[in-house]
Amino acid sequence: MNFKNGKWDELERLKEKFLTLDKQQIVPPRNKEKVRILEKILQLEPKEQYALARKGEILFDMSEFDASIECFEQVLQINPENMRAMYGKAEILICLGELEQAVEYYDKISKMHDPPDELWLDRGLVLELLDRHQDAIKDYDFFMSLDPENQNDFAVLERKIECLKLLDRKKENKEIQKRVFGQNSRRDYILRFLGISGFTFSITFAGLSYLIQILI
């Protein structure tokens, strides 16, 4: 799109302002201000895909699902293969309970060039909700094959164990649990699982529930 110098300068200024604000770790995030800046950018450049997709993501964080999905659909009209918009729309479909449709979008993304590693985790979780535990295990296994560090990702191993339980594959389940514990003592494993480092640690609800299962 051609701009006169003044409009081009204003567009660049707004983009820089948004990126600076978007990088800041502010609690609570200044989402409304971000949306206002993006809307000004889109007034100058209505088909700017990044601005539309990022606006959709922020509106999603604000639980404004209708407005969010509209942004992603606008992006996909401009570029049907925009991975960011496809991912965003899949997340909204999950929130709306449209799980099969979400999986369809994840399937499309999986066939694109260089999809994010997290795709296999996200699709695996949705497949679990659809009682497609065998397919979920395939996604978790693929995720763990992408990087050696992923092979001991406790959260992923936890999900795989739950799937195997539901499929009643007890032997393989025990082998995975043995791999998780390894040669470490239970106390060493628990400390590692909790992620204690110095004076700080954090644990997810899923992690806590798994730890309780181990201890009882």
C-alpha cells in the first residue's frame, strides 16, 4: 500500500509504540490500550495481518471471543494459510466446545512448514477430551521425539500415563513410570518435580494432582 510520508511515519510510530508496550511484562496487562493502538494501525493499513492477528489474540485474552474470532477470520480471508490466525481460531473453538473443528485446524497446521512444537501438545489434549486417547499418545510421542529434552517432560509423560490407564495398557504404563522415576529416590524426584530453585518454586494444578497420585 502506498502512503504519503506523513501517514507512513505515523504507521511506523504506532507499530513501534505497540511493540514496545507488548513486550512489557505489566500486571495486569494494558490490553485495552494495546487494542486501541492496533485499531489505529488498522485504520491506516486495514489488511495488516500481524495487527489483525495480534488484536485477535489480545481480545481472546480479554474473553471477547466473538470479536476475537472475527479478527482471525479477517486474517484468513486475506491469507488462508496464516498459521497464527489458524492457531488462534482453534483456541477459540476449544473454548466454545467445538473440539472437532479445533482438531481440523490443528491438522491443517501440522501439515504446514515448521509448525510450533506446542501444536502436538495442544492437539493431544483436545484429542483426549474427544476420547481419542490412542491418537493423543501419538502426538505426545511425536512431541517427545522432537527434542531430547522433551523425553523427560513430566507434564507430557503424565498425560501419556493417563491415556495408557484409560486404554488399560498397564505394562507400558509401568515402563513409563519407571523411566520417570529412574534411579532417583522418591524424595529427589519430588524435589525435581516441584522445580525448587533457590528460594522459589512453582507447581501447576496438574502437577500437584499427579504428585498426590504418586504419594497416596
